[in-house]
Amino acid sequence: TTQIPKMIYNFNQAIRKPVSILVTQPRRVAALNISKRLSYELDCKVGELVGYHIGMEPVYNSQMTKIFIKTTGIFLEELIHNAEQMTYTHIILDEVHERDINIDLVLIMIKDLLKKRQNIKVILMSATIKTESFANYFADVTKDKKHPPIIEIKENLFKINEIYLDQIIHNYNMIEFKDIPEKQIANIFEFNLESPTLNDRLFDIAFRLIEIIHKDYNNCI
């Protein structure tokens, strides 16, 4: 998500070729965090070389920004009202496997746009996408009417640590459990699946667990 647009930008900068990259994200939080990360990696402030647009909050410079991170809904509005005037050289549609109505409409409109403007490069990205189905869908709008290339990036497998609640309680002396007999601790995590709720006590416990694991999870084991 962060490295592909950065590589495209760096490559085009090296050969002195103009570039304008759009990356779409289904969720606002993801769009915001990706713009922050890319800005950090490219050593710039958010809103300069890298900008974002979520909801009613556009944070970019039309002259300076080269990598735009936008929610899928914002890009859909752009396609509807301004498709012919778009200046993007690369459009990266991320998380396309989610297939909500915005993503589906964007895919339909992008295919129609490529019939008129084949100078735009479109990249679909997903960890679980059915590659053949999407490649077949776009095959008839490629320049040579052939199957678009499919690139698979091997994933990195990370070690998974299983941390049990009793280990955390013992190692961190969690006061949230001090007045609960050990045999009854599991009972406070019981939920009504038909109407799940989170009371104040559960919220405090959940917040504390996240805080502990985030800061020092190795010591929990």
C-alpha cells in the first residue's frame, strides 16, 4: 500500500517524467494513516508531496502534491463529475476485494475511462483478490487487448505469540482484576451475541490490555 506508490514516484522522478499518483482506500482512517506514513518515508509534510482527501477534508496542494490518498467514495465523486479532466498518470485501487458499492462503481467507471484514455495506468491491489476474474474484466480495454499482467508479491510470515490473560494479570499485577476470584475472571468476558454490549469495566480492561500489549508485549510471555 505504501511502497508501490513510492516506487512509482521515485522511478518517474529519476527519469524526469511527470507523475501524479492516486491511491484509493475504502476507509478514512486508512487513507489518513497511509498519507502520514508516506509523508514520513518521503521526508515531507502531509499536504505537500503527499496529500489526502477524506470526507469534507481535502489536505493537499494542487501544484505540489504528487501522491494523493483518497477514500473510494471521494474518487467516485471525482469520476462522476470530472473524469475527463483528471490529470492522474497512475490510479491505484487498493483493497478491491471488499467489493462494496463504491468500489464496484469505480471499477465500472474506470473501465469506461480506459477506453478513452489509455495513457492512464491502473493498478488493482489486494491480499485476497481473485486475480483472474479482475484481469479478465479489464482485458478488452488494454492497449493490445490482452490479459493484463498479474504480479504476486510473496508475503512475509511473522511469528505469532499466544499470550494468555492469566500471564498478563500475573506479570503486570492488573488492578482491574484485584477483586475478582481467579475462577470467575472468564465470566466477565461473556457476551450476549444477539445484543453485545461493552460496559465501563470491560472498556477499562480492554483499554489496559491493548496498552500493555502495545507497549511491552514481549514481557507478557
